[in-house]
Amino acid sequence: MLGELTRERGQRRPAGPVPLRVPPADPPPADGVRAIWYGHASTLVEIEGRRVLFDPVWSRRPSPSQLVGPKRHHPVPVELRELPEVDAIAISHDHYDHLDMATVRRLTRTQRAPFLVPLGIGAHLERWGVPTYRIVELDWDEEVEVAGLRFVATAARHFSGRSLTRNDTLWGSWVVAGRARRVFYAGDSGYFEGYRGIGSAHGPFDLTLMPIGAYSPSWPDIHMDPEQAVQAHLDLGGSLLLPVHWATFTLALHPWAEPVERLWREAKARDARIVVPRPGEAVDASAAPAVEGWWETLV
């Protein structure tokens, strides 16, 4: 790792401004699936007329302090006060790049939606001022219906903890199912055989949101690499893969654009459908645009 720290340092951030798009203000599709990736893992999924916000992080740094830690490579495409009304806010685990105190506090004031979280994370939210009636905690394989959507807390291969604590809260992934459409959000995870079981029990999925960045041979059990993300997507019975957990923060030693380049290569080799939107760009799962390679000018 010490050797890697001294190599390719300039390649761990984009060479220019990351292109952003202004998210649409029109209503969500009544029968389909549309997604807006805001950067890193923060994504708004619109499914059958409802809106679900995953792992919202609007702060400049995913850190205990806004004075230290990795900084954003691009602004968030939309301010929190400009978000449309959402029906649910789903959190995968309590690491700083997925659970941000400042963002949670602002969403508590500006939104009315419940927070769906794995076991133990409700204590964080309560300390930050979220009313208990807006907190829904689930163990793996437990489910709840919110706004006509079925949410199932599913497994992941990761860990949890803020500051010096470790594994005192649960981590996981999410299945969101409407009448006919289904979406899977992986959160953070290493690859594991459980994806086949999740796909068999709850799939197939119109859209999977799969992490592709912050991997390393030094921590293979907790973050999958792009090739494993494609395999997990296929295990799940996914139709379209939208990559998350890349481009916004430098959290590992690989070059900035390497995750998406490897993903694109593997998707072609495995005949897997992927879409790589710019932050803020809306994607219709049934009519996803071809991959354009917009990041290639930034390496």
C-alpha cells in the first residue's frame, strides 16, 4: 500500500470538471422505473409513481469533520431544498459516505418521508433529531410496505461503524418492489454467493444499483470490484446495471476512472446492459441511452 500511495497520485481525481445535468422536475413515471444518480451512492429511484432516496450524502466531505477527509470532485447537481418530495429514504449502513448527519438533519426538516434503516441505525437518527415515528428498523429478510412499495432488507458482505466503534449496527442492501417493477440497491458489499438467493427470492430486477469503486486487493471481502459487480448483477437477474460508489470521492488507491472503464469492458464481454449517467442525469430503465464514455476526457 505504501508503494501504491506514491504511484499514480494524479490519476485519483478527474483532470477537469465532471459534467453535471439538471435533474428533471416532471412527475415520476406511473408504471416504470427512472433513476437519478447524484454522485457516489446517493441516488433517487422513481418506481411506479413513488420516489425512494438511497444513501443521501450532500456534505463536502464524508468525514466526522468537514475540515479533514476526502473532498468532493464535483458539486451535488441539486440542492437538498430543491429535491422533490420523496416517499422513503433508505440507508444501507452507517459509514460516513452513506450516512451523513448534516444531510439527515436537513431532510428531517424538508421532507416528511420515513427513514428505512438496518438494525441499530435508528439510534443515530434519534440523536440527530429524527422523530421515532419516522424511523423503520429492519433485520435482514424483514420487510415493510411504505407508500404502496414493498421494502425488503437484504444481506450484504460489509461492516459498520463510525469513529472508533465497529459493527454495533447492521449493514445491508435493499429490495424495492412495486406491483410489477423491482429495484435492487446493493449498498456497500464484497461479492458473495448470497446474490443468487436474493435474485431467486425477490428478482428479477428492472434496475440494479451496484457499487464499482473503492476496491483493493487489500480489502476484497468488503468492496467488490467492477467485474464482481457485473457478476452480482447477473446473479440477481438484473436487466439494467447503474454503477454507483465511484467518481465523487477518492476512497481507494485506484485511478479515478478505472472502475467505470473496467465495468464497461466486462459488461461488453458478459453481454450485460449498463448505463453510465452523468451526475444529475435521469435514466429510464426501459429506454436507457447507450454508454457515451463521457469520463474519457477527464483522465
